[in-house]
Amino acid sequence: MIRKAVIPAAGFGTRFLPATKAQPKEMLPIIDTPAIQYVVQECVDSGIEDILIVSGKGKRSIEDHFDRNPELEARIQEQDDEILYHQLRHIEDMANIHFIRQKELNGLGDAIYHARFHCGNEPFAVLLGDTIINSIIPVTQQLIDAYAQYHHCVIAVERVPRDKVSRYGIVGGTQIDDRTMQLTELVEKPERDKAPSNLAIAGRYILTPQIFSAIERTAPGKGNEIQLTDAMRFLLKEENIIASVMEGKRYDIGNKLDFLKTTVEFALRRREFAVQFEAFLRKTIKEIDDSRNK
């Protein structure tokens, strides 16, 4: 059973400056919910309530978000808003969340290495803090199920267009079934004609504790940082790694355009204003089309 999860959330978020100058990118809201709350909720929905968030300088608001705020709770109760009150209490009680700081930004591999004492000798889940996945069965739960079958590291992957493989970490290997592959290679952002497949790493992992010794042996790579993909190549020489094609839709909110798209899609799912928001979008698109046709 997977009991622990690690969420790396230490990056500067430079692609969202100036908004992230004084707040973490993980706290940017999708409508009214910080992005990282969706990630924590995925852990909880997958049966994991022991979570380590690897944060960094200027990330204190993440800790504050998941902490209690008795004064705010009292004010909401005074306003007799029971729904909002219970929403706040849910955030505070949803999991046992721990924090550790990555004092220097030395890459994703280094961030995971900071979890070695928390995770000990247990397999654990990793969920990237700037990736939200909408699915019926949480993707982390899908990986836990695959780990229960294979007892090896499991990586969530998704199929991407061939002309976009150079944007992702790509895996290659031997098909076990339609959704599962035993890996033989991991390539970071390959050229289209050199990519071993069109299966891209999707920001969700189940890792065994052996990953920590692999990280120790990994030299700095791209950006002079310790890359998790490089460490997994070391691990691949010693044990099997499984890729599982996820069932769900991934939202990479690490760039502005995808953040906007995510916000629109999530807004259209919200009952309280979906109809009005859709009408607004249709009206706006019609006005754009009309102006172009003049």
C-alpha cells in the first residue's frame, strides 16, 4: 500500500511573473481554488493522507493555506455561511501535510531527495504541483493499482502528437498491454525523429526508495540541475520501471496559455455560473467573428 506522497513546489514560477514575485505559482487560483489544493485532493482521493510538500523561499502562503485560521472561521460563522465554513474546515483537515524547504533550486531530482527521511524505506507517490489532472479514477490511484500488480516504479504517461514530443520527457520500451509498457529508455525532450514513442511523462509517479540512491549518483544535467529523469535512467539499469497510460485529462498550468484554458474549462463545469459563462463566451466569440468579417 502507498501511504505517503511528495509534492515538489519549490520553483520560482518565472513564467508567471510579475504575479509570482510575492506568491507561489502553486497558489494561483483556478477560479477560487489554489492549484496545489487540487493536487492535494488527488492524494486524498487516492487514499493518501500523509503528504510532504517540498517548498522554498517565499512559499509560506502554501503552509498558511492548509493551516487553521480561527479568526477567519469565526468571522464566517458570524455571517452564518455554513457552506463556506465547512469548505474552510475541509481544507484544514483534508490531510496530514508536512513541509520541508529546498534551500537551493537544484532540480526536481534534488527536490525528491529531500523526501528521503520522510519516506524512509517505503514506496511513495510523487505529484507535480503545477499539474492538475481531471479523471474519474484519480491518476495516483491508477498508479497505485499498477504498483500493486508489478511492484516496480510506475510512471503515468499520456499520448501526445508526434510533432510535440520535443516538449516532453518521452519513454520507450516493450508493451505489456494496451495501457502498460516495461521501459527500456527515458529521453528528455527528444527530437521528433529520435523519440522512442509518443508517450510523454505526465507528472505523476510511484517511486521505490531505491530512487534516493540513484539520485545520489546523478550528476547535474540540463540547467545544471539534478534531473529526476536522469536518476530514473540509473534506476532502470537495476530494476524494472513501468509506464501506465493514464485515463484522464492533464492540465499543465505551468504556462500562461494553458492556465487560461484550464480556467475556462473548469469554469464551464461549475453549476453556479456555467450557463452564464458559456453565454458570455459565445457572445464574445460572435463579436470577434463579426469584427473580422467587416
